[in-house]
Amino acid sequence: MIQYFRLHHRIFLTSVLLAVTIMVVLGALASARVTTTHAAQSTAQTADALTNAQGECQRAICTFQLQVNPGLTPGHTFACPAIQHAHARITISDRFITGAQNDVMILTASGLPKNTGFDVFLVQNSPLDSSTFAGFGFGWYQSDLESDSLGHTQVNMQGVFDKETFIENPTDPFNPIHTFNVGFWFNSPTEEQQVCHNQTAPAATPFNGEQNAGLLAMITQGEPLQFVVGH
């Protein structure tokens, strides 16, 4: 009788321990699933924030990519190997969401020619948007930009960088001219020739404070500032 009791007691304890072990394992699996799901959601949110969206951005932070000027790519007269692998983006804090009186736009770039000057403008048109590009249209000077010894740079600009960005149209005041693209130009044709190792310097362009800049370096596509709209 005693042996019978001991036998069943052992079986009972073994069952209890097995059940507890199963519960612990299931709990660990559930926790791992939640952690994995949270990580996936965070990754998706980060990727979404960095997307060069061609739809409305209704977040507090909107991010858009810049691309290298096609005229600097291989096979062109002023091809520039020193910038062909560069990456750049603008990050805009949306005043419609934050409640601020203006927007803050941060331009960040890497892979640029080292210790080189550039100039940032808002312009109407981008050569990335049309195969029949006829010019940049109206432009608005925003900031100087200087790469460091590693080819990195970052500059903060404060103003209106959203759906309401415009230049007054003198011929039609109630039909504003929107400058929704962001680009930056080499500050000097001579410096551009040196860092790009071209045989000749390009003709000067008006995209700096003295109107003697080099060629466009990088620019947005699709007039992205128009998509910074708030709620």
C-alpha cells in the first residue's frame, strides 16, 4: 500500500514538473514572438521614415533622398567619379505637426569629394523628373555646405520647407511659383575640375552667392516638399 502511494506520488510530481516546464517554454516563446514583432514593426517604421515618398507625409519628421546629377555619371563630359557613390537626404520637421512657426530642414550627405564647398538651393525643376529638362526655373539660395576630410557633411536650415514653399509670381501674384526641389551645386567650377579630375572646368552657373558656381551635384526627384502637408 505504501509502495503504491509512493509510486502515484512520484507520477503526480513528474506530471506537475512537466506541466510547469511546458508553461515556461510557452511563455518564453510568446515573449520572443512579441519581441520579434516589435522589432519588425520598429524596422518597418524606420524604413518608412527614410522612404523617398511620393505621397503625402503626415508625420512630424519627413525624409526624402537626393540623387547624383546624371551629368556627373560615367560617359558624360564632366563625369565625376568622386561623387558618383554619394548618398544624401533631407529631413524636415513638419511645422504643421509640431506646432512650430517654421520648418527645420537638415541636409546630410556622405561619399562627397573631401573638403569641398557646395551651395544649397530650392528650385522649381529637377533633371531627374524629365527627359526634356529645360532648366531649373526659379531658385532660392538657402545655405553653404562644406564636406569634411571624410566626405561627410550636415547643415541645418530653418524656414518654410513644405507644401506652402513658394516665390511670389510678379506677373500673377495669386499664382505662386513653387520651389519644391532641393539641390546643391559645386561652389566653384575650378574646384569641381580639381576634385573630379576633368580636363577642363565647366562653365560657371549662377548657383552661389557670387553667381559663379559649378555644376549641380545632387538633387531631389518629384518635388518632395509639396508632400509635407501635416494632417
